[in-house]
Amino acid sequence: MQAFTKLSGVAAPLDRSNVDTDQIIPKQFLKKIERSGFGIHLFHDWRFSDADGKVPIADFLLNRAPYNKASILLARENFGCGSSREHAPWALEDFGIRSIIAPSFADIFYNNCFKNGMLPVILPTGQVDELFEYEAKNPGQSFEIDLPAQLIRRPDGKTYSFEVDAFRKECLLNGWDDIGLSLRHADKISSFEKSYFEKFGYVKV
């Protein structure tokens, strides 16, 4: 997966609580097994007025500049609740969102973000309120998220520190998903397979 170190981009302020995975990517779009191509369906029922996704709702946040190019999402509490579909972070990432800042996340969604190269940042409610207020007064300015330093930087220089699990941080910095972690031991795996089949060559796989 794509490594995450520093991200600088527009932060779209989605001022809604308890955004569930069926709102992020409705169930009728879960027909593909590959990870790409879901961005067009992100927040479908909020972005479009028709079933085919061809008639945008003009005043929805992600349908208007500069937020249609956002790489950061400001959200409220309990983001990503509902069913455990991994398609939700797939859709966000495919749209261009690499990080979400919120006071809290649903556990499964939170874990799925890390496994797909996205950084979910938990900040206290008061600090999230500050970011919403700053964005409202300064629409479209770029924020910077610095994972090595574990800091969010506003354009005016104010910073917010955040916590992240050390192992998950290392995986993001190196672009390691579960497969990537396994491939770090490719030589040992190959050596084991060779010795195993030499010893048990009669076993059919």
C-alpha cells in the first residue's frame, strides 16, 4: 500500500455525527472485489439525486470546490459506525481522502483505515471544534498532517498533537499492509518451503 509520511491538503468539514458505513458507501455498490473504483460512489445518497450517480447535488460539500479535491476529512464523533465493510475506507481513499480527523471512530472502521494506508486521527472534541471553526473562517486552506512528528499544523502555525500506536505508525510510514508484513520475511518463507518439500516431497498441495 502507499506509504504515509506527511500530508498537505484541503480539509473538508463534514459536520455530521455518527456517519455510518452505509452512508459512506451504500450496499448496492459492494459488488466488486478489487479496491479501486469506489470513489465515485462515496457518500452517494448525499452527493447525487439519482440512483445512477449522474446528477450531483450542487450544495453537498464534496461536490463543490475546493472540497471536491480534499485529501483530509474533518468529521464528528463515531465516524464509520455500522457494518464492518472494508469498502468504506476503499471509497474514501479512492476519492482522494488519506486522513480523517474526528473525536472518535468505530473500532472496525478505525482498524480498516490503517490496513489501507489511511491515517485516522483522534483529537479531543474541543480541538476538533477549533478546526471546524478555523475552516469556516478560512475555507479551503491546506492543513499539514505530519505522521513522524504526530502533529497537525494549521496554516496560521498552530499545531495539534495526536497519539498513534507505534506498530501502526511504523506500518504506515513504510507502506506495509498485512501482505507487505509477510513479504518482509520472504527469504525465510522460501527457505522453509524448500526444506519442507525436500523432506515431504510426497505431500501434494
